[in-house]
Amino acid sequence: MGAPSCLAFLLLCGTLLALPQSSHGTTRYYTFNVTMQNVTRLCTTRAIPTVNGKFPGPKIVTREGDRVVVKVVNNVKDNVTIHWHGVRQLRTGWSDGPAYVTQCPIQTGQSFVYNFTITGQRGTLLWHAHVSWMRATLYGPIVILPKRGVPYPFPVKPYKEIPIIFGEWFNADPEAIIAQALQTGAGPNVSDAFTINGLPGPLYNCSSKAVPHGHRPHHAGPDHQRAPAAEPDAGCPAATHLMLARPYGTGQPGTFDNTTVAAVLEYAPAAAAAGHIKSLPLFRPSLPALNDTAFAANYTARLRSLATPEYPASVPRGVDRSFFFAVGLGTNPCPANQTCQGPTNRTMFTASMNNVSFTMPTTALLQAHYDNIAGVYTADFPVAPLEPFNYTGTTPNNTNVSSGTKVVALEYNTSVEVVLQGTSILGAESHPLHLHGFDFFVVGQGFGNYDSSKDPANFNLVDPVQRNTVGVPPGGWVAIRFFADNPGVWFMHCHLEVHTTWGLKMAWVVNDGPLPEQKLMPPPSDLPKC
């Protein structure tokens, strides 16, 4: 049964609201105790890392302008860091979280206090671990409310707000899965289920329903972006609605989990609240095909910024530094006297940007930058592929990549343009590229090879959507622009965990500006040591 129009609403996950800076706020304190907890899903019980024994982890609730202080205590055998995904961390890069980029990891028995201010942002973001594959179970929502006295960006204040968090469940230990894959050179085993708020839902064997209850469902979406969706109507009849989600994947079959997760939303106006869920009509949405690239591209192309005087779209009109990054998979030779399980028995899977597979250092990049420690990284990441090729055409004969800890150095407030070009090496895939420390504008996208002589004429410099993560279309490209107005070292990587592990990542080093408020703050005294 198709859903009635009164429930044609859009759920926006991990969105970010760029707003004018606030002047005063409160300080909110949290303690994250990372401990092992037995959790059962799909008839499998295993001990997983959790925060405060919860899976997913606890919700952080704050307001624009507030200071957030989170003490993370590591009580598990693995290293831990926490990344506050989408929080800009203005001058507080020490609290950004990616291991060996902005900090050394928190080792067993140690703790670290993350301390940052929510500046010019509101909406729903997330926090997650940022070392190895620990974010498989260490994650949770960040709800940033408007400043007191500032209204919501929709006419009626929601009756109740329930974050909806998508995740994955592995019956085996994800750390063991990726360790085995790195040893053999093969692709790692995929997850056994997707989850909504930690539950696989009713479509999997040996699972149960996840039922959010509410009188008036609302999305926690951005108030500075426009999206093609309608708000729910107060006159909706009592009913149950399946919420369905599955991946958009263009990789080869077997390389990603292609299952569907479901939860049940019970819409129960007050007069029907005493009814039984089984007696209510059930509405089920239809989903696009797993590899429906046209659907994905058409939808994302319709997203816009408000671009109003209150919420301007400050798009860089001029470009100081221009970059062209070819992103995709590649290979490394198999170690001597070893048979591998990569694309061939003599090669191992890897991934790269501009043919450089990023090598993680053993000293945090930000510490090396701040203390002028030589030998940790080199500032020679290529601005374009050293050997151009037909990126979306026939795969080159040699798919091996180079490696190194290479970064791009930028002066403060440089206007930057990056064209992210997908390649067809080992198959054309969509790569969700995430940039730490900044929000960027998506000024253009297309299929095939980017044409620098023609494509910029179609760039949207008026009201492009502002993001911290963007999908590079399979067999296509996307162009982004941003001002490098946040001093520090900022990670940029594919948010598919396996691609990050294989090396599809790099970092930007942004130097201090001349004014005091344009300089990186000193490191905290409890910063973990490597």
C-alpha cells in the first residue's frame, strides 16, 4: 500500500546548519566510558565496544553557541578516538578526533577531554569513533538546537524529536574482519545487516521490529537548505508506516551489503492512541534500485542553499588554489612468496587520490605541524594526477599506486576549488568524500571526464548546497569550493570504511592567519601521546 501524501516527508541524517555566530552559551559536560557490552542481534551475541554500555551510544544535546566538554575514558583493549562529524572545530582541531591526524589515540586505561564550541551551526550531526573500524559500534547523535529565543525553521514546533541513526551489524568482530582483509589483500567480509537505531528490524531472520512512536513525525533537517519534500499534515489518519533503507551501491556484487533494513513508524493521533498496531493499515514505500545512479544524481542536484540575507551562501567567486583529484581503487603488488586474494593472486586491493595511497604516520600530523617536527609528512601532495589518463574509460594496464604521507599546505583564508573525479579502475564506484574542519559548496557535478574548458560555465555560484560530505558519482565528477578559514590539519577521506583503510585519504594543512582569532589554539595538557 502506498503511503498517503500527508506523510510525504524527508528524513535528513547528518545535516548541518551554517548560521551566524552566537555570542554566549552554556557549557555542557558529558562522560563517555568506553566499555565492552554483550549485545545480541540476529541470534548472535558478542561483546562489542560501547559508550556507557549503550548501542548506539548516548545522545549529545546542545545549542548553538554552547561549549561542549566530553571526557572519553578508554576501558577496552583497542585504541579509541571520537570524531564529532560535521562540527567545524574552529581553532580547536585538537578535538576533531581522527587518529594520527589531529591526535594520538586514547590507549587502554587512558582518557582525553574533547573541548569545543558549537559556532554558527545547528541541526542533527553525529559522533563516531575514528580509528580503524571502531565506529561500527561507537557512534551516536549530536542534536544542536537553536539558540534560546530563536524559532525552529518550520511553522510548528515538533511534538517530539527522535533521532534516526543508520548503522551496520557484524556477527563477527569488525577489527578481525579488516585485519584478515589487509593480510590477504582481499576485500573484507560485508556486514550481516543494516540497523536503524541499533536494530536490524523485521526483514532479517531472527530479528525484531524497531517501532518509533509519535503523534507528529518531523525531520531534523537544515534550515539553510532547500530540499524537495513536504511536511507531514496534522490531519493524518492513524496508521503504521514501514521506514525502509538500503545502500546506493555501484560496486561489483558481493562487495557491499545489499540488504534492506526496516523500522515501523506508528502514527497515532491522540484519538487513536489506545488502538493496537496490528489493527492499523500498513504503508510500505518503494525504493529505487540499489544502483540507480540517475535517481541519486537527480535528487542531489536539486538540493540548494537558502541564499537569503539571513542565511547567505558565501560561495567563493574567485579561486586562489585549484585542484583536480582522481579518486578510486588500485592495486599493490603481493608481498614476495605470498599468494594474495586481491584482483589477482599477485595483487592486493588498495585505493588512492591522485595515485597516492595515504600512509598513516605514527606521530599525529597536527602535533607535527604545531611543533614543526620534521619527517612526519611532506607537503607535496600532487595538485593533479602526475600521469593523466582516461579516468572513466578503459582501465590503464598498470593499476599499481604509490604511497606516502603527503599533504597540501594552504595559507589562511585561501579560496579553494577541488574537482573530485571518479575513475573506472577496478569498477566505477560512488565515493562519499568527507572533509573535516570545513563546510564546502557543491558548485557542479557531472558524468564522464571533467572538462575544465566547458564545465565551469555551468557551475552554480548563487545557491549551491553546503555540505561536509559529498558523493562522487560513479563514472563522474563533482566540484566543491570553500575558504580555508580554519587553521589546523584537516582530514579528507572516503567515508566508506574499507576505502579509507586502503588509503583513499589525504590532509590539508592550513596555516595560521595574522590575527589572534585566526590562530590554532595550543594543545590541551591531556592530549594523548603516541
